[in-house]
Amino acid sequence: MLRGLMTLFTGSRVSPQETEEVIGYYNKASQLANLQDREAERYNRIVTQHGGHLDSPESVKALVDASHRLALSAKELIRRHVSLGPVPDRAAMSYAAWHGVYLAYDQWADAVHATLTAVSEGRSPFGVERVGQFFREMERQRRVAEREDKKMLKTAALRPSDLPRLIAGAHEVGAASDWEPEADA
């Protein structure tokens, strides 16, 4: 019945192979989301600990180091995202939308790092407005990407019985998303 309704709404029948390809893509893409979440949480912990102490050289150094790592992780996300291929046709819009998220995230992370570096060098934090603009753009892009994910999963004709497998696969690849910046970066 559900497959018949999907044919009615999407205009084409979804093969089991297409559904499996979308699930495989979704699981690989979830690995990137897990990496981004982990690095953002790490950065936020340091901001919470040191953000109110900009008069302390140790705190400013911790913030600069954390923002540098965040910027490196954003570049790693883009590198990994580009290498996800091949992307199933039914996932192409989701892929493009998440690429926009990661590009905006990279711009935001670079702006944060530049601003904190300026503070550490005793210069005026010239990029504060840009940081906010890049953050808002990143959040806008994320909302678009999440909508595209919902469309992708719907057009792949996923049934409620498929969701536990999808979620389990995303958690399995999440464990493989460990990343550490190279020592000379």
C-alpha cells in the first residue's frame, strides 16, 4: 500500500536497491554530522569555561586554540563530504544542501578564529558582525538541509519498519567519526 502511494506522489516506483542506496548515503552523511557535533561540543565547552575571562592570557589562548581546531574540523568536514560519492540520485538535493551547510560552517569557524586571534594579539575584534552573519547563514542552510533530508527519506519510500535500521546504522558510523587534527596543522 505505502509503495503504491509513493508511486502516486513521486511519479515513480522506488526499487529496494534505491532505498538501500539512500540508507547507505544517509548513514555516511550521518558520520559527518556526528563529527561536526562532536567538534562543536568541544568548542562550546571551552567557550563556557574560558569565554568570560578574556582578560586572562591563558583563557584567550585556550579560546584561540579551540577556534583553530574548529576551523580545521570544518575543512575536514568539507573534504569528507566531497569524498562521499557516489551520491544516489534521490539524495542529490540533500547532498547539495549539506554542502552549503558545511561551507557556511567553514566561513563561520574561520571568522571566529580570526576574531579570537585578533583579541589574543591585542587588536580590535574586527569580525564580530561577520561571525553573527555567518552563524545565521549556517543555521538557515541547516534548516534547508534538514528539509531536504526529510524529502529524501520520503521519496526513498522508507517504511516505519526501516527506521530502526537507519538509526542503528547512523550510530554505528558515528563511532567511526573520530578525527584529530594533524600535529603540524
